[in-house]
Amino acid sequence: MSRHATSPLGVFPALLALATLVTLAGPARAQTIKPWVPPSADSLLIWASQAKTLFQTNQGDSAGGSNFRPYERIGTMGRRLLRSLGEGHLIQAHAIATVLDSLGLDTEVRVDPELPHFVLLMVRNPYRRTADAVGFIYWYREHDLRVQGSVFRGGTKPEMRVWWTGQEHSPYTLGVVDHSRDESKMYLSLYRLSPSGAFWNLVQVEELGPERSPGGAAAWVDINGDDHPELVTWIKDPGDSLFEECSDCPSLINEFVFVERPEGFRLHDIRLLPSAYASFVQFVRLLRGHHDAQASRLLKNPVQLKQAVADGWAMGRGAKTWKVELAEADSPWPRWLALRFRGPRGPRRYVVRFEQSGGRWVISGWEARAVSTPTPSPSGPRAR
């Protein structure tokens, strides 16, 4: 049976299980946990069936115009489910996604555990992966559960954060980072609540990361402890032509820190995330730039600098001079690498080992291996 074809009889066990699920959910601040049974399954089944039919007849990828109707139908379902939870129990809102998905819909729910009075329901077209998504923001204004929809270009794996601003003209700010369905792109959407609390103003929508860079990961982090989060993203570095990595080998990762300004989030800092591989790349680049003093600081034993120069590491033959062929097994952050070098003396293979020293990764040593034989795991103790 297709994941989108749902038997009415199959819905009731899911609803019954949810009554137990939300009872066991963990607490958040002042909100309490209560047993919950969703409202009438009959009406939910009818609305879900109508929404799926409309999704199948939608034209194009836009969520606007008449294409908005199935999204709106599910947004209304979400509001009814949340109202049944009650104003003081929105921390349990994740449970409604289980109900909606059991009806053959494609949704995700996010609640900020620090401010669980705001809920995001992301709705996607289950029949068209390239279609825009619609996110519905729910919040209480006095005792009225309000809802506002907004189009998202990605809509996958959303990360939401809400914070109190202390400003009368926009008392709360809500940020969402979402991904495209193939996870090749990330987007930021920023909203500020109106003074009356009646609606959200969309103040920023933009793609995160440099052009032509693959998608990555993101997190809302209060770096300086002022109760206003910063946004941190980690995106694979496109690198340069000097280095090449095997498909399962580590890559260079850039860390971006964005901070909030009056006009929205702006880039504050970017750095290459420290790793053993990053230190090796920096070492080779410094050698090629004839910055020997700086390069020696990346060696446990600075005397080895002469050996690296003698082996031709400060030279090379242009593109793909170095290739990472193997890395420490079962370690996403390896402490040794096997590399092939196309140097002035012809192809050579090395096993390079690393360790932490003074808060950074340094090269602890290397050994040459025959080019014609597979590179075995390096001997010697592992770095601590």
C-alpha cells in the first residue's frame, strides 16, 4: 500500500497510540503534560482526502493562487488539532504530525522548547517533490489560537527558534532555517510579531551559503548568553583545485556565524572548521607560499619542515596535486590520512598522522608508502 493511501480503520490505532505518546512526553517549563485523544477522525479523514485530491490536481510548483487550497485545508486541520491540545499544552504539538502523516500527508512540526507557545507546521505536497512548501505559524493572542501561512522554497528539516525582544514594535522574533528537498540548499526566513500580536511581518528571506556551495547544517545558538540567538551554519568548502578527496573521505567545512541586525541576520564571521585535514591543507598552502615559519607551527616536530620541502611538498603539478585516498576507519573526524602526491619526483603515497597540541591539530609525523601497493592502516599509537 502506498504511504499516501490510508485506510480509515488504520487511523484509529494511531490516534489511540497518541493518547499514550503525549502522556509520556517530557515537560517544558510551566507547561504540563496531559493525556490527549485527537478530535473526530471522520472529519480529519474527509479533509485529508480532499487535500490529497487537490494536491494531485495542482498545476506547477507554486503554492500560490488555487494551488494554496490543499495547504490551507491542512493548516485548518492543524489548528483544530492544536486547539484540542489546549493553550497550556502546545509542547505536545509534535504529536499532531503523527496524526497528519498517518492520513497520508507530508508534514513536520516544530516547537521551541524554550518558548513552547509558538508552533510551526510545515506542509509539503506529497505528490510533487519540487513544489513549494507552506509553513503555518500558530500562536495564542489572549485565548485566540491564531494561524498565519507562509511559503517556503525548501520546507524540509526546518529549525525554528523564537525569542522575546523586549521591543514594543516587535515583541517577538521567529526564525526558521529550512532545506530544499534534496538538501542541496538552505534558506533563512525571519518574522517579527506586530505590536498587537495579531500577525507576523516577514522581514527576511534568503538562501544561506556561498553560490555553488552544497547545503549543510544549521543551528540556533545563543553564543554570548544574551537570550537572543545567533545562527551558525556549517557548509562544505568548495575547496580549490590543489586537493581532491575520495567519496568517503573527509572534506573541508566552513563555519558561518550570522548575527541579528535591525534589517535581519547578517554574516558576522566565517572560518574553516578545525580538523586534521584542514591543518594539512593549511600546511601545504603555507609551504607553497614560502611561509615556512608559519608552516612549522603546524608540525609537532618543526625539524620535519626540511623533509617536507625536500620531498617537494612546496611544489607540485597544478590541479589535483594531492588526493586523499583513505582515512581512519569508522571516524568522521579521522586522525590519520593516506594521501597520493603528484610531486616533482613522480607520484608518491604518504600516511600522515595528527594529534592535538595547544588547542589545534598538528602533524605528528608521516611515512612514505609504495605507490603500487594498497595503503595499510598506519602503525603506532593513536593520538589522544
